[in-house]
Amino acid sequence: MDSNKHETEVQEIQAAHRLIREAVGAYVVGNHELIDLMTIGLLTGGHILIDGTPGTAKTTISKIVARLCGLHFNRVQGVFDVQPADILGVRVFHSELQQFVLQNGPIFSNFILIDEINRLTPKTQSAFIEAMAEHQVTIDGINYPLQDPFFVVATQNSQEFEGTFPLIEAQRDRFTFSFALHYLDPESELEILRRDRDGELEWDEYWRKISPVLSIERVLTLGRYVGTIRVSDRILRYIRDIIVASREHNDVLLGCSSRGALAFLRGARAAAAIDGRTYVIPDDVKRMAEPVMAHRLILERGSGFDWSSITRVIAEILEDVEVA
């Protein structure tokens, strides 16, 4: 790909991301980092696990981003009695055709939000994990491919334990990125109140006004372009050294996997693209450190999803590892 083509594609990615940020920001206050990560996830085909309390706009942001990217959106509410068939679909006998046909479940979409995934039973969680890992589902022994792109955002509140089934380490590793969503700062909370007072939070009116800035085809094309962003051997060694350091840190029982190393590379490329660059710099790698590592590290003490302790360990690793 010639340099002019590189510049054109990266400018389109940067412009589309800016429009997405602006459109979401017209309704949602704050959460810029999550919007960035969703764009990165869509460009890399990487699924996202969000840890956060209810009422922090996770569903709203997901629906808006899906619409702006021209994607078919579905949402699944995690409750213990949801069965795999409720998500995947079922094969029923069609009397006119004299054969079984598939009635698609919500997983047959481009962008699926799984709200409170840790309230689903392990059996139902596994149905999602197969889809995320293999880009297909199995129903009655028959494999059905999923749409392309296929992007999953799952949420959980790790502070709640009653009636939940925490994801095991291997399942969390299937998520490319993760994000800890906190309450807004006081000034942002005040801005929400101002917008509501001034009638700026009318959802139906806002929803009618927004239209896609990308199409499914452009999302796929730009995603392929992200795979051509230049990465030097120096950057590759930096990623490797961070991964190795995560396995050798005194407070870490289980470090970052090789799948995590690939997530670093792909995420750094997409981060460079949305910043308007055709090459990766060390700051792109640092930017992806928490999204890539937070849900993969298991500490010697405490919960594997103790965000404050894990972010401290990640900061220490980044401080200790130098760019060779």
C-alpha cells in the first residue's frame, strides 16, 4: 500500500472516530475512553468486557456506536434462567419446506451487548465464548457462521456476588480488552442535570437525528487497513518485555497470555490510526496496557478482578519496562 493510500485511510479513520465521539457526546456526558476503546475494538475485531456499576450509560453508548457504524445491534439481559437457545436460536420444523430451519437468536447480529454476563449460568456463558472465539455457533450439531463484523461488549458488576457466576480465567482471556467504568466526576454529574433541565436528553428526538457515519463495508475495510499500520521491531520487543514482566511481577500469580500480546499489537495499531498516524509509537502500547492486561492478571492476594490493585501492578510494570 503506497504512502498516499496510507494517509487517506488513516485520515478517514481519524475523521470517523471524531464524528463518533461528537455524536455520542451530544447525548452522553464523559466516557471518552470507553468510546475510544469501542472504536478500537470494532477496528480490530476485539471484544470488550466492561466492569462497572449500573446506570453508567454502557447500554446507551453501545446502541449509539452501533448505529453510527451502521451495525445491526442486539442486547441480551443476563439473568440466571436464560438458556443457550434463547441466545443462539432454535431449529424448528417448517411444514411447507418439510425441513428444519433455524430461527436466529440475538447473537446473529453485528454488535451484541451482553448486560451482566456474570448473571448467566456457566453453560450459557460458554455459548457466547464459542461464538467469540470461533466466529460461529453450534446448534443441534450444525455449525452456523456469524455475521462479519461480529463484536461483543459484555458488562458485569464485580462488586455484586449474590446470584452471579464469575467468568473463569480462560473465559476472561477471550475478551480482547476490558474497561473499568466508574461514576462521573461532580462537574460531569452537574452537566447531566443541566442537560435534563434544558430538555437536551430526549432520547427519541436524539435517536431520530443521528445517522451512520460508516457502513458495515467501511468498518471491515478500515479494519483491514489497521492491520497494515507500521510496527517496528523495537515496538514488538517493548510489547514482549511488558508481557514477560507481567508474568514475573512479585504480586502476580498468573500473568498476561500470548493472546494478550496479540491484543497489545492490534490495539496499539488501532490507537495509532484513530490518532492519525500510520505507525505505532510507545505511547500507543502504554495506552493499551490497562485494557489488555487488567482482566488477564491474577494477583497473589485478593480477587482477580480487584481493579485498584491490578491497575497499580500495571503501572509498576510500565514504570519498570523501558523501550529497548
